[in-house]
Amino acid sequence: MSTANPPRPAAGRAGIKKELPERFKDYRHVWVFIELERGQVHPVSFELLGEGRKLADKLGVQLASVVLGPPGEATWYAVAEAFAYGADLVYIVEAPLLADYRNEPFTKAMTDLVDTHKPEILLLGATTLGRDLAGSVATTLQTGLTADCTELDVDADGSLAATRPTFGGSLLCTIYTLNYRPQMATVRPRVMPMPQRADKPVGRVIQHKVSLAEDEIVTKVLSFLPDSQSAEANLAYADVVVAGGLGLGAAENLQLVKNLARTIGAEHGCSRPLVQKGWMPADRQIGQTGKTIRPKLYIAAGISGAIQHRVGVEGADLIVAINTDPNAPIFDFAHIGIVTDAIRFLPALTEAFTRRLSPHSRDKLAS
Amino acid sequence: MHIVICIKQVPDSAQIRVHPVTNTIMRQGVPTIINPYDLFALEEALKLRDAHGGEVTVLSMGPPMAEDALRKALGYGADRAVLLTDRYFAGSDTLATSFALSQAIAKIGETFGTPDIVFTGKQTIDGDTAQVGPGIAQRLDLLQLTYVAKIASIDFAAREIQVERRSEGGTQVLKSRLPCLITMLEGTNEIRRGSLQDAMGAARSHVLKWNAAEAGIEDLTKCGLRGSPTVVKRVFAPTPRAEKAAQIDTAEKTLRDVAEELIAAILARQPALEHELAFNNGA
Ligand SMILES: Cc1cc2nc3c(=O)[nH]c(=O)nc-3n(C[C@H](O)[C@H](O)[C@H](O)COP(=O)(O)OP(=O)(O)OC[C@H]3O[C@@H](n4cnc5c(N)ncnc54)[C@H](O)[C@@H]3O)c2cc1C
């Protein structure tokens, strides 16, 4: 569900910044929520710290992290990692009932922290956890929240300018939360680059107590079933990705994509119609409604390059497109293009890589 | 048992075109559909009703023409439809939308019985925010279960529900209590074809139209543009990349040669990949 009316171009009220209400005047600093689940920090939290650093520097304020977790090593490890990726200070709430993510205690802890320490900007990852939490925190605090941003900046008067795709990616819009605090935004994994990790000495930690009792929390986690194919989760973070589109014509031909991927140690993915046809599982989908990827090399075979696909791959360092149609939109943003039949070309490419990569064949060639 | 489900009428964004000069959306002639994610929620609501009895009320906020979407939902078998429509709602962001919808749900509860479950789709295809569901839950003080892939069990007498919820890297099995708000994931069920009887009923049945006052909304400052903390400052088309892809010529070459030329071109641009690819390959 979403806004009743789609965003309109700047006009009238949209440009107006009123005097910030008195009660918000002492809201300061940029906060990044560190998503810690089942002992693991989601990498999007570090990507956000990289971006948060830039915003904080522009505003001349501190960059803080929020860590919510059960007492123990994993939670403190997350604190140390937050410093390593650039946080100046960390707010931590430790409680046994923060072990598994549930909306009620996390919302309570987060809103409590915001009310006490008053950040002007609060950033979360647009993951299932982050979106679940951000929605209820923003409503509780009665403030603005901009979902799934692809770009963040602060303008001349220090307001957060949050840019996100709209209408399925056909347009971008820049959204402000002018007269409320904190200004909240979620950002998709892999949209922002991973910042450099520094072995920074531990910074300032502020421990916060929230009165939370397990018997007041209605929802219980009975069990957690991890994804069976753990590789699926790695697509967003793979260095090399090979993907196939509808141009491959038949489900069997996806084997050609998988073969090439296996040969070069890549992950494989696909465009959306393949998921809709049931040729590939949904978590292999790349794009606006699938995963954003940021590999060093992306090879797209039989993919037209529709805007919704493009927004998911634009962060790739090198994009190679194989398509029979010289006018396919993918050639507008790919770096290297080959106009040819992918069904015939993929096996040839796989063989060529095999020759190149195999030390045995290299030895043989040399001898 | 009473279930309320929120649906939204959206432009079929696959067919949306952007005006090349003004960068605005060209809506003329773009067909509208029920937000596809909402259909999974609707199907789940109807399944529960069919199994346990009770009623399903569909609710939508939008312009008068959103009545079409509600009629479609009645055609699938929903029992009652309410359209929340008023010029005061124009320009609502997610916070203002969740306010108006939650007020209408409260009113529906007073009029037709308190809902046991409120459903929404995971998100819409035009706004893509996934924020309205959680917003409604928070305002109505309902437990929220988002990204639900499956309702594993439900016990209306004991007021208990178990769901499977999609999370990063796996599935959470949660036990919670009714009433609650559920946002439904896509692909969770097969959407039914409405029966002829339902379709005929839908044509005859009445869609209730409520304005702000009829929905019991007193505080209009929380609605529409005025009630929206976020403001859209700029809408623009993504910048096209300056140069097109460098083409590798395929004429009069074997595929083998083209492939080798491609690998050379990749490594010329990204020399570090040679090591990376070989390393990944375990070689
Ligand atoms: C709200 C919304 C969200 C969406 N989200 C996504 C998303 O997340 N990800 C996504 O990918 N799409 C998404 N889409 C769909 C998107 O608009 C396109 O429809 C989709 O990306 C097209 O997939 P495709 O390029 O594989 O297929 P097509 O558009 O059918 O293109 C196939 C291409 O293959 C080429 N081809 C044909 N035969 C061969 C051959 N033998 N060898 C080589 N090339 C060949 C053709 O020239 C053509 O360019 C979304 C759409 C909407 C409306």
C-alpha cells in the first residue's frame, strides 16, 4: 500500500520550508540503524555508514549508530564494526528479547532512543527488517519516511534530500521532510558503495535502558528456517554476475547462463519475466522489484535493459550486454556490447573462459 | 469473523510512458488495475472467510473512479466495499494515507463489527514503499505481521495466529494474537476467478462511498498534503549515459574469436578481474 496520490512535480507548497517547530530545534546528528539479526550484521548497515559519514560531515555533526540486540558477544561485535565503518558513537540497547527481530520491542527501543537523544536524520536499510521497523517507527513518531532511496544528500539549508525511483523506476523524485524530525529514509542494499573499513579504536558508547519484558511482547518467534540454498542470498554481494532474460527463449537455455556462471565463479540472476514464468526463483531476480547488484562484472544475455532492470544493475563497474537487437536499450548503459545470439554465444564464451582460466590448459598451450 | 482488506487502484505501470519534454507521467489511456500484491491478500482473506465463515470488507482510498477496483474485488467474492474519497485526501503521503485508512477501518469496525484481521498487500507497484500497512497497524494499535508468505494456522476462538514471515536469509515462524494486521507477500496463493454469481452480485451491489466526515475523520490537518510530512520537491528522468556501449564486431569472425576478444576487452578494462575470476574458479 502506498501514497494515495503519486508524487507530482514541484509546485506550490512542495517548495516551502517553514520555520522548524521549537520542539524539533535540538534534533541533531545523523543516525544509522545497524541491522543485527541472528548474530549477523547486514552489510547494508555499513553501506549506510559510508553515506551517513558524508551527510554528517556536510552538516558538521556526529555520525551515530544504533545497535539493538541481546546481551553478548555478537552485539558488541556489531558495535565494534560500527566504529570500524565510521561511527563516532554508538547507542546500544541490550535485552534478551531483542535476540530475534520482532516489531514490537524493536519499535519500542528505537522510538525511545529517538525521543531521548533526538537525531535529525535516521537511516535504515530497506530490507524486510528495516522496512518493517521504519514504517512503524515513523508512524509512532509522526514523521516523514522516504522508502528505498537511491541517493541521499543535504541541501543548502541542511535538509535531507532523499531521491528514490517512482512509477516502477521510470522517474526519480527527490523528497524532503521539512518540518518534522527525525528525517527518515530507507536505502536498498547495494545502492551505496561499501566504505573503507578502518581499524579505528573503539569510540564512545552510550548504553540505553528500555523497560521491556518478554511477557508484554505478544508475538513469539517459534522457529527460523534458513534459506536452503545459501548462495541465493549472495547474489547482491557477488563480484561477478551472469544473468539471462526472456531473449533466451526457453527455460532449458538458462543452463547456458548457469554454466558460464559456474565456470567463472559467478552468481547467476535473471530479469523479471523469467520469475513470472517460473523459470527461476524470485530471489534471483535483478532490478527494481528484485535485487540491486554492484558487481565488478555483469554479463546480461538476452535482456532488453528496461528501466526497472537498469536501476538494479547501474552500480556495476563493467556491464557486458549480449543481445540480437542492436537497438536494445541495454546498449545505452552497457560498457561493452555484442550483437549476437546469446544461445549460441554463451557456450563459446564459457569455453573461452575455461581455456583462459584453467592452469592446465595454460600449461599445455605454453608447452 | 470480520476481515478488512485495503486495496489500491494503480496505473498499470508496465504501460506508463514519460513525456519526453516535460518529464511528467502521461496517464491518458493508461489502464488501471488492482495493485497486484493486494490480490494475494484478497485471496487470502476470501480463503479464510470461506473456511471459517464471516465477512470480508474491501476498503480503498482514492478518486471516485477507484470504485472500479472495488467492484472487481466484489466480483472475486468480497462481501462489502467501502470507497474513501474526498478532495481532502489529495496529496497524501504514506503517513497521511495510513491515518485516513485507519480512521475508516475504525469506522468500519463500529458499523459492521470489529475486524479480526486487516490485510494489505506487501507494497504497491506505483509507490513501492511498503509503509502504509505498518502505518495502519501502528495507528490502530494492531500487532503487525509483514511479508507474510503463509498463514500456517489460525484459531479464531483462541484468538491465535501462526504465520510464516519472510525475513533476510530465511523464514520466521511467528505466533501472535488477533486482531492483527498482515501484509501479504506476492506469489503466496493462486488468485481465484470470480464466480458468475459473484460477478452478477458485484454489478448489483452497492459500493459505500465515504467522505472524510462520514469516515469519522475530524482532524483534517492530518489528511492530504497538510497531513503529509514528506514533500516531493523534484521529479525527473534518470540521466542517460553519455556514450553507448563499445561494440565488439561479430562480422566474419568465429564465435570463438569473438569470445576471446570479449575476454580481452573485459580484462583490459578491469585487469584485477583476471586474478579474481581464476581465484573464484578455484584454479
Ligand atoms: C512495477 C514493475 C517492476 C518491474 N521490476 C522489474 C525488475 O525488478 N527486474 C526486471 O528485470 N524487470 C522488471 N520489470 C519488467 C521490465 O519492465 C521488463 O519487462 C523486463 O525487464 C524485460 O525482461 P527481458 O529484458 O528479459 O525481456 P524482453 O523485454 O522480452 O527482452 C528480451 C531481449 O532479448 C533479446 N533477444 C531475443 N532473442 C535473443 C537471443 N537469441 N539472443 C540474445 N538476445 C535476444 C531481445 O532483443 C530483447 O531485447 C518491472 C516492471 C514493472 C512494471
